[in-house]
Amino acid sequence: MQEWLGGALALGLALLWLLAAPSIRKYISGGKCTSTAKLNGKVVVITGANTGIGKETARDLAGRGARVILACRDMEKAEAAANEIRTKTGNQQVIAKKLDLADTKSIREFAENFLKEEKELHILINNAGVLLCPYSKTVDGFEMQFAVNHFGPFLLTFLLIERMKESAPSRIVNVSSLAHCLARIRFEDLQGEKSYHRGLAYCNSKLASILFTRELARRLQGTRVTANALHPGSIVSELGRHLTILIFLGKLLTFFLKTPQEGAQTSVYCAVAEELESVSGKYFSDCKPAYVWPQGCDDETAKKLWDVSCELLGIQWD
Ligand SMILES: NC(=O)c1ccc[n+]([C@@H]2O[C@H](COP(=O)([O-])OP(=O)(O)OC[C@H]3O[C@@H](n4cnc5c(N)ncnc54)[C@H](OP(=O)(O)O)[C@@H]3O)[C@@H](O)[C@H]2O)c1
């Protein structure tokens, strides 16, 4: 009798799961960009577009007819992704270019070549990122996560901004994270030399991305260039590569995480949605405005971070 009851209960639970699974999956997949905007004649740059969210964002925008430049550090992976996107979308205007955000020389070379080769830039998606890498410094002496997730995109945007103003209306999309909720900008130890916690370093770099967006949007008022930040959700991607447990959890919990295509939706939304044409300085998640934690709304810190970033990068950006 007990065995029979146990069996019936297990069967009931399995049935319940089968019935509920599609709704749970739909909920997890999150917001979807429903805009059908076409991008023929538009030029797009996406950093870190050889895999994950960046590759899916590139595929979507290429499918809308844009000329898409995949700005990546590994040219073999970048060419493979560009080839795949060209085949899938039939758009031959998908080009791989070398960009290592951990090296200001590489960023300058990328921008110099881009400005020589492309007359316009309508959409810049600062997507590339690193998570939880062990402590290391870039060739320029910056802590790796803060360099790739903040200083690199900051310098790249600086070098391309005039072309974006000339091409306006144009949009800058910064892929940040909900992780900013745990963060603080540690001006007293920006390179993590006194103490380094790889989790907090990631959070801090993503807060920097939100503060950068905020200050950038303020400075771009009246130029018809907008800047918005976003949280893409929790996605199965290669981002957890520096921590074995994350790779394991990613495989175990795949059902409860977004696919890269689902994770790309908010980036695509910020890049193309008609209703965002003049929206700037905002933060989105699941294709709608999202809550920014107080440290992400601190204008004084945003200004200070701007000045410190300029100083450390040796640039003047008024
Ligand atoms: N996955 C998530 O759950 C999640 C959540 C919140 C926010 N995000 C953010 O979403 C963005 C995309 O992440 P993802 O999940 O798609 O991760 P991913 O699959 O690891 O892709 C990251 C991309 O960034 C590139 N990259 C890393 N370091 C670089 C460098 N120094 N120079 C140029 N490119 C570099 C990687 O290139 P290689 O392939 O050569 O390494 C890769 O193309 C990141 O900014 C991340 O912080 C992701």
C-alpha cells in the first residue's frame, strides 16, 4: 500500500512538473525585444561578439541588415563567429576585427583602423566582459576586471564618440549587471593592490559601467547620441570560465538560466527599440526599465570616476 502511494505521488509530481515546465521556462526566458526595426545602412560595433550574449546580439542585428563589426581579442574565434552569422543571416556585412580591451594600445589601434575604414557608427555595444578572474594586471598596470569591464569600454567610447555624433541618431549600449547592487567604487585602491576579492572586483566594475553610462548620457545631452546600460539576466555562457563551480552549476541549472539568445534580448532592445530613440542614461532588464541601486545613482561618484578614468588613461574628455 505504502509503495503504491509513493509511486502515485512520484507520478503526480512528474505530471505536475511536465505541465508547469513550459510556463516556468517562459518566465525564465524573460523579456523579448518585439521591435521589427530594420538596420539597413547602419553600422554597429559589438565587443566580445565571438560567443555568448555578444554573438547572439550580433546575429540579431545582422539579421536586421546592419553592417556589424565583431570586435574581439581572439581572431580565430571571431572569424568563426562572423562566418556563422553570415551563413545564418545571409548578411555578408559581418566583419571580425581585433580588439583586446585589456590593452589600451590594441583599443587605440582598433579605433584608428575603424575611423579610417568606416564613415559612420550608429550603434556601439560595449558587451565584452570578464568575471571572477584571479588577480592580474593588464599591460597598462590596471586590475584585469576593472580594465576589461570599465577602462577599456571607456577608452573605446572616447575614441569613437565624435564619429557617433556625426552619425546621430546613434546609441551606446553598455552591458552591465545586477551585480552592481553589491558594489562600491574603491577609489582608494582602484587596482586592488591592497586587497582583492574577485567577486567584489566584478561587482565594482559593473557599477562603474552604470556610473559611466549615467555621466556619459548627461554629457551627451543635445547630441542625439544616447547611452543606456542593462542587466542581461542570468545566462548560460562562457562567463564563468574562471571558476569550475560556476561551469558545473551552469550545466546543472541550464533549465533555470537564459540561453544566450534570450540574454541578448535587452541589448537588442536598447539598440533598436523605436521608443528608446531619445531615452538616455537609463538602466534596463528584460526589455524594460529596471531598478538601479543607490550607488548607481550617485552623480558625484560618477563625475569622480569619469575624472579618475580620464587621468589614468591619459585622455582629456570634457
Ligand atoms: N552571463 C551572465 O549571466 C551575465 C550576467 C550579467 C552580466 N553579464 C555581462 O554580459 C556580457 C557578456 O557576457 P557573456 O555571458 O556573453 O560572457 P562570455 O560568453 O564569456 O563572453 C564574453 C566575451 O567578452 C570577451 N572578452 C573577454 N575579455 C576580453 C578582452 N580583454 N578584450 C576583448 N574581449 C574580451 C570574450 O572573448 P573570448 O571568448 O576571447 O574570451 C567573449 O567574447 C559581459 O559584460 C558580462 O559581464 C553576463
